[in-house]
Amino acid sequence: MTSPCPPASGSSSGPPAQQAAGSDGVDVEMADAAGRASQPKSAADALTAIPRSPLVVLMIGMAGSGKSTWMHRLVVRLQSEKKRVYTVNLDPAVRNLAYPVNIDIRDTVKYKEVMKHFGLGPNGAIMTSLNLFATKFDQVLSLLDKRAAELDYVLVDTPGQIEVFNWSASGQIICDAFAVTYPTAVCYVVDTARCVKPVTFMSNMMYACSILYKTKLPFIVAFNKVDVMPHDFLKEWMEDFEKVGQALSRETSYVASLSRSMSLAMEEFYRNIRSVGVSAVTGQGCADFERALEEAREEFRTVYVPYLEEQRREIEEKRQRVIEEQLRDFERGLNRAKRGRGEDTIDEVEAEMKDFSIQER
């Protein structure tokens, strides 16, 4: 799903795709969503098709950036403000979570079983688990739909394997599924202390830019761990090309030369992106982040939704094709596993993974 450069602030279009089956299913689901918000759908006004709340926030970032800790901080903060929060965990390999989870991928897809029966390593098993879960994502939306009228925010935690949202089909399915039903924004969490070297900073920003152009959703960069190191120098690098050029001039590797070239090309990206300094430990920056979320909500309605209405049928068809491809990949993986293991055992695994049902905790 590639499309021209999205407008200001990181997002301007996105794939609508969702709901159980076919584009007719999309129309029914969107009508239901409009009814929940007591806003009758008008063909002349695309903005009434999707309710103003809940706002879905996808937490994306590299492993160790503090996504889950930031999720916990936000849950505590929002609940203290009497906001109604719903949480979804999409990391099948995480052991412990500090925040209460409403829907957890670990309850339906067993990461270690996937790794064992498909002969995969840890990263491959995480990707495969998420791909399987994504094929049933309409069940997540059904559960969420029952509670949507009572919610203000839906926070979604994701694995540190950010390739899920760079090139994997499951990331596309999940983003499209949420975005066609509720206002949706992406929060890209960055470890501020790891960005002291300008080359590392540029690498992080390239990932952020890639995810922005893939999802086309309203985008917020959260520079986490500002209690350890303030993010002022990163703001300077984003706002002043010469400052980042000076920092890169002290680097001598060929990567630094590449980064200097890329920094000029990224200037437009920096100019239009929202960024906030936060601390998951101390809560610093929470108020700024909430303001950024409200800006992202408004951008979703004014920029993304019109595109959504225009492209709805085409994107739904793409989503269905992606799901079918994921299922075919699953079948091929099972066939390879059968050749190396007992067929009866694999048949049991196949039945379990094909027929799983997603439930709330």
C-alpha cells in the first residue's frame, strides 16, 4: 500500500480495510460505529462515518525503547483522569505486563508451540504468531465493538520486531482494521539515550518515516526516557539541518556520509511530524502527549477519513487478498513441518491454530 507523500504531521491517508467479510461488511460495520456515536451517516459528510471515540493508539518501537512501560504509564495517567481505557497486547513473547490487559495474543496463539512445530527461531515465531492472529482480527473488532460506546482510548502494545509494520502483511491488516472503524494514530517510541550518536538517530528516524508511509496514519514520535537524557538536542537536529550536519561531521564512517545525505531529504519529514519528550518512569511529558493525541484525532477526521471513503472498496479487496496469502503461507509451513515431524501431531496443531477464538480476559 504505497501512495504519495502524506500531508502534514505524518499521515494523510490510509488503507481502510476491515471487518469481517467484504466491502459490504465494511459498510455495515461503519454504520454501526456511526450509530454508537449517535451520528447518522451522511453520504455527503464522510466525517460522520467513524465516531470521534475511542481513539486507537498503536505503540510501535524497537525492542527496549520502553513501549510497554509507556503503555503502563499512560493507562495509569488516563485512568486517574477518569478516562475509560481498553488495552490490547500483540506481543506473543512478552512474559510479564505491568498494566491490565483486555485482549492478549498470548491467550490464543502459543508462541513456543509455533516456534517448536514450525521449526522457527524467536523472531520468526513472533512474526508467524502475529500473522496467524491477524487473520482473525475481525474477532478483536467484534469484542471492541461491544464496548466502544463506553471507551475513550484503546491502547495497543506491539512487539519490538518493528518489521511487522515495515513490510509484514499482519501489520497492514491490523492498521487497516482499526483505522476503518475508529480514529487511529501511531505512536513511535524512541529511546532518547540511544540517539546520542547522530547515525543512530538517523536510523531511528528512517524507521519512523518508513512506518509513517506504510500506515499513512496520524503519527507521533515519543522520545522516551527524557528523565535519563533530555531530548532538546534531538529537537534541534530535527529543526536545524546545519546542527545535525555539524554532529555528523564528527563521524568518519561511510554511514555518516550516507546520513548527511539523508538528513537533507528528511527535512520535510521533520518539519511536519509531531514529537514529544516523555518519561515512562516519571510521567514527564504526559500532558504534552495527550495534546498530541487530540491533534492526531482531529487530523484523522480531516485528512484520513476522506481518503478512506474514496478508497474503501479497493482497500478492502487488498485486505482480503492479504489474509488469503497469509493462510496459504500457513498451509505451506504446515506441509513443511509434516515432512519432518509426525503427521498426527501436526494435524492437531493445524486444527488448533485454524480454529482458535479470540476472547477478552
